[in-house]
Amino acid sequence: MGEGLTDASKTNAGKARSQSRIVCALFSLMRNKKFDDITVTELCDTAGVVRKTFYRNFESKTAVVKFEFDKMFEGLSQRFDAENTRSRDMLAYCFEFIAAERGFGAAFTDRGLHDTVNKKIRECVETFFTNSLHNAVAFDPMLGDFYTTFIADGILSVFRTWINGGCKQSPSTMAVLSVRLLGVVIT
């Protein structure tokens, strides 16, 4: 293994492994503890990395959560053209991502992360739902910030309710429901 890899490739692979271990450890710990009660030392011990490795990859525990959101958004960007894709399809991808990364769901339900999660969802709405928003019949550009806030809070509430309920409904069903609930402002 590793034969033919450049030093940069080995470094990137090692970094990706460390990041993955830290992310998995955080979301595993969050199944039983509140985010604010988890220490970096405990996180490092669970991930099997030293603090230096943690801080080489992340500036804080919150940065770990943001990293996972960025991973989800990167997948959205690679998979969809925001201007030509239905909101339902993009939301289905998000529900599928959360279902596949079960530990990630803990970030949505931990009140200590509410502002961080809300901000990341808002970024997603601004990036991926702007076209749908501007095409909605009721859209008033002078009130765009209110629309964005409403959509972000609505999506976050639906994610939380679904996660707290054990993710029993399919991602597709949840995407359709979300679009119905937000149908006044997105298409």
C-alpha cells in the first residue's frame, strides 16, 4: 500500500483519515453527551489522535461540525446545478446525507450548536435555493432576508423533527414534505 503515491498524496490521505476519525468521534460522543460538555481531550482520546493532530486539522470543535456541513454542501455542488435543479431533489440529497451519516444528525438536535447549524443551513439556502426563491410567485426582493430566514428555520425544524423521530420516513418523503411546507416560497 502507498506504492506510487507522492509525499503530497500520502499527506493528504493521512489528513483525510485524521479528519474522518475526529468527525466520527465527535458525532459518536454527541449521541450521549451535549456538544458543550465534550472536551477536546475527550474527543482526541475517542478519535485516537493527539491534540496536535486535532488542532492541525480543526481550530475548534465547532469547526468539526462546519467541516461536515461543508462536505454535505460540496456534495450538493458536485451533484446539482442550483439554477436548473428542483428544490425537492436538493433536499432529498440532504436528507440522504443525514440518513447515511447518522451521527451527523446529532449536530441538528444539540441546542448548543443551534446558531452554528442555523447559519450553515442559511448559507445553503442562499447558495442553492436562490433561484427557486426568486421564481416563487410571492417573492418580494425587498424582503429577501426574511424569506431566507424563514426557509432556513423551516428546513432546520423539519430536519430536527425527522432526526428526533428516528428518521423513519424516507429521505424522498421528507423532501416532498419539506417542499410542500415551504411551497409558498420555494418550488
